[in-house]
Amino acid sequence: MPNLANRWAGRIYGTNTGNVFLDLVQDDQNVSGKLRIMDAIFGVSIYDYTGSIDDELLLNCIPAQAVEGVELGNVTVRGRLSADGHIRGEWESTIGTAGTFEIYPHDLASADPGAQNRNPEQIHNKTIQMGSVRLFKDDLNQLIGYIKKDFSKGRVIVTYSLRGCELTKYADDFFEQLDGIEQLHYIKLVVQEPEAYGINRVIIVELVANGVSEIRVSGINESWVLGKAESIFQTLKLKQNSLVTTYRKYGLNLNGAIFFSMLIAIPDIDGWKSRAIFVASVFVLLNILLFIHNKYIPNTAIYLEQAKPSFFKRAWPSILSWVIAASSSVVAAYIFSLLKSVGS
């Protein structure tokens, strides 16, 4: 019977992926301790476990701590000690998640004395913010293919929002199980794998309906991090709607024109009541314009029912933005003429 009492670190794969750290206390055939998992999507969870070691390692894990809102189940872990001193096996939870794992001894007391002379363990991060993005099925396929290009083992994980729920799948399963999904306004793509010094290289592309869409790349190789982030940005920039992006970032130009026109036109209206009505009407009009724009032109739109869209399908957000803005300017001009005629 092997003596496995030690600190163990490694990776889990399957429906969940991430880093794992295990404090293993052994008393004859019985083992116990704490299991910590850093999930790529759901964050840190901690389990208390008991188990046994004979021909295989068996652990029965009970959740002790989780991120708020994340459901955890009891987990059963089975593994065997390999010839190279690693433990490999399978895990399965009571909520239906499952996968494989590999852990290896991580005893700091017996660490290589020459480790201090190795390259420093540092992580380079690059974040790039995106504007308004319109993607179609072929675009999403190409983006996922490009993201996983530098990863030999890591699989792209897709998280998307559907009918008020967030779902997570491997990219292959996502495309095979669309189940009639026609349009999405939120999607997150994650891929990672070990690089060196126990550090993972990670790519996250998160596109949201409201708020800031971002590309986040991490790794120990600075040139790869900077280059990969910029190349993904350039790939998505071709799908970016410049007019909607400008509106969300600075406010539509016609909004400013309406506002300054209001300031110039106020002296031509007689009576302070008419002027107050005109100013209030313009501000209400601008807020209605902002509300309509945010409601009907989301920051992110992913159309999965079409692989190769028509020109109008790609261009309609810009057309609608201009129509809304032009209509608001016409209404403002009409209110001005009406109040001016009343005053005279």
C-alpha cells in the first residue's frame, strides 16, 4: 500500500476544467483532507473529503465552500497511482458533472534546490475592449477556430445566456445542440491549458448586450499575450458596427446637434414658459432616443440561423440608428416651430 500523504496539485477536465490542489492526510488505508478547485468559469470551490487507498484511491467529497449562486454536488473521485508518480482517474458529481483528472506531488519541502535560479513565475495580461459586434454562424465558427489555434489540449468552452439562464458547453457540443437557437445577445468563449511553471495560458472573449465587451489574454510569454490579444481584436474589428459603437461610447452626433440647436434656438422663443417646455421636450426626446437605441440595438448580436447573411442583415443596426436620430431631429424642429408660432 503506497504512502500518499503529501500535497498534490494538478488539473481536472470534462464538464468543468481548472486547477486542483489537494492536502492528503493518510492513516493506514484511510485518507482525508481538503480539496480545492479553481474552475475556469465558476471560480473557487472547497470540499472536505474522506476516503481510502488500496488498489485505487477513492475519495468522497462534500462541498464546504462555493461562490455565491453556484450549485455544487457531492463528488466521487477514483484514481490510480501511475509509474511516474502521478495519480490519474475519473470524477463524477451528484448533479451530473463528470470528467477526468491528473495530479502530481507538490511537496515544497522536497522542492528542487535549484528552482530559485529558474525563470521567475510571472503572468502577463492584456485586456482589449470591444465595441458593438454583429456575428453570424460562420463568423463564430471562425473566431472559435482562431482562438484555439495555439492550444494543443485545451478545448473552447462556450457560455451563453438563453431564456434567462446561463448554459455552458464545449464548442463542438454547442454547434451540434443549437436546438433552434436563432439569436444570442451574450456569449463567453474560454480556452486554457498549462504553459509552464504550473501557470496556464488563457484566452477569454466575452461579448455582452449591455456594458463592456472584452478580450482577455493571459500567459507567461509576453509577446504571445500581446500578439494574440491584438490579432483577436483585429479579427473581431471587421465585425464591429462603427456607428453603434460610436453612439455607445460618445453619444450619437445628431444628439449633440439637437442639444446645441436647442441652445441656439431658445432666444427665438418668447416667454419663459414656452422656453421651459422646449428644453424639457428636447431632454425627454433625447432620453427616449437613448432608450429605444439600447432596447432595439443591443451591443452584441449573434445570429445562428444564418451562416452567410445578406448586406441588409449586417447593415440594419446602422440604418436604424440613423432613422431614429433623424426622426428625433425632425420632432425637435417641429416642437420648436410650434412653440415659436404660439409665442408670436
